[in-house]
Amino acid sequence: MEFDSVRDGLAASLLEVENSLTPLVDATDRMRGELIGRGWSESGAEAMATAWFTALMASGRQ
């Protein structure tokens, strides 16, 4: 069935996206933890890590 083919293709694409983003999300989490460890507030560290991740995604250099 065509539906099964589309579903399988979508599932494969989503898995590829997850596999591509996981290392970047992990690096962002480590950055946040490092900043907190250096005395940053949790909200400040979260804002900085989010800004870094957003800039990385916008640059296309993943």
C-alpha cells in the first residue's frame, strides 16, 4: 500500500533527524551544565545554551 510506504519513509526520516540532532542536544546540555558549574544562574545558562543551539541550527554547520 502507498500509505505504508509513506509511513515507512517518514519513520526513517524522523530517525535520521533524531540521530543527527542527538549529539548536538547532548553538547548543549553539557554546555549548560558547565556554565552552571562556573557559577552561572540556571536561567542564564539555559539562555546561553539555547542561543548557541539556535545559532548552530541557523548556520547549517551541524
